[in-house]
Amino acid sequence: MHNEKDRLRVFDRSAIAQFYDETRSGYLQMRAYIRMLDYLRLLVLEYLQME
């Protein structure tokens, strides 16, 4: 069983940290994208109200 842990590297702290960093990076990019879309939505609404 110890060999399975070494092969899977699921229990390796560095593998978990790397996964967290990659996931966090993707999350931050997605959050920035959603904020930009929300900003553009508000600009369109404001433009439509001006007409």
C-alpha cells in the first residue's frame, strides 16, 4: 500500500500545494473575467438608458 501512495502522489504535500495553486490561479482569472462581464453589462444598461 505504501507503494501505491508513492505512485499516486495524492498524499504528497507538494502535489496538493501545486494543485491548490493551479486551482486558485484559475479561480482568480475566472473571477476577474466575471467582474469584467458585469462591468460591461452595467455599461450597456447605462447606454441604453441614455437613449
